[in-house]
Amino acid sequence: MQPLVTLLGDNSGYLCAAVGSVITFTLLFKPWLATGGPDGTIWSNAFGQTHITTTLVGLWSKNPPAHSNLSGKWAILATIAIFLTVLAAVINIRARTKALAGLTTVSAIAVALFITFTLVYLNGRGPELRSMIGSGPPTDPGTQVGYVIRWASGNGQYPVPGLRKVEFSTAKLTDTALLAGATAMFSAIAATAQWVRRMKSRHSTR
């Protein structure tokens, strides 16, 4: 029976992929897409779950801000692939089979792909997320009532044109989202490198 240190060393690439996948999984629940404006802030995680802070200025507007329905399908697929990566990598420490090694590599690559798809998808839905905290048409009476109530209650200033400055920002991917992409790519590269190294070792011993 091989020592534990030897077993771990021979599977270092797969173990790095497993650890990286676990880190990526924990990051899926953090803010991935965020934006803010004169009527609040909003962020969404990789699963499309949003957290909003707003005074609902445009609630009585004829055209209130529409709710965005972000999909979390790519994050769900990434979660499944992460589970397979970790499970296969852990079992492969003892079993050391070609099938498990291949499954670890393929699933780690799948995680990187699904995380990339998630990043691209969320980045494209930025304007839609931004519109959720809009205040509605400024000429709408309902919007004006909301402005007055917000100002009177001390929750914000009344946006007088040319007098007060307001800040706007586009929705953008957070550092957490970019870190998740990096760890997923690292996991895929580590598993692939281990696979290539093992294949070369087997061919050299023949």
C-alpha cells in the first residue's frame, strides 16, 4: 500500500482542481452583478437571485420599473459539475483509475465552461438589472409623488434639474465573479495538466 503522501502527490493536480471547485462553489452565492443609482442598489448572484435596496420612487408610476427574471441554469450546471469534480477527485486518491481521472478532468473543464457562460450571460443582462431600480419617467405624476415623499421623509434629495448632482453607474461584474472565473480556469488547467502528465508517464513505462 502506497503512503498517503505519495498518493496525494500523484494526484496533486486533481486535488487542486477539487479545492478550486469548492472555492468556486462558495463564490456562486456572492454578488456577481451589481449596480446602483439615484433610487437604490441591486446585486445578483450566479443563480440569478437578486437583492434590492430601493425607496420605490416609481411604484405609482404608470410605467413602474419592470422586474427582471435572471436565469440561473448555467450556475446550476456548474454546481453539478463541481460536485462530480470533487467526488471523482477524492475517490481517485485511492482508486487511481483512468476513468475517474478522466471524469475529474472533464468535469473540471465543464465547470470552467459553465462559469464562463454564467459570466457572459449576466454581463449581457446588466441593463435589465439596472432598470429594476429606475425611478420611472420623470414627467409621470406618480414618479413625482414618489420623489416628494422620499425627500419629505429624509430618504433622498429631490432631483432638481441643474441644481443637484445624481450618480449613475452601469451594472458590472464584481470582483467575486471574476475570481470565480479565475479559480474555475485554474481547476481545469490543474486537472488537465495532471491528466497529461499521467498519460506521458504511462507511455514512458511501456
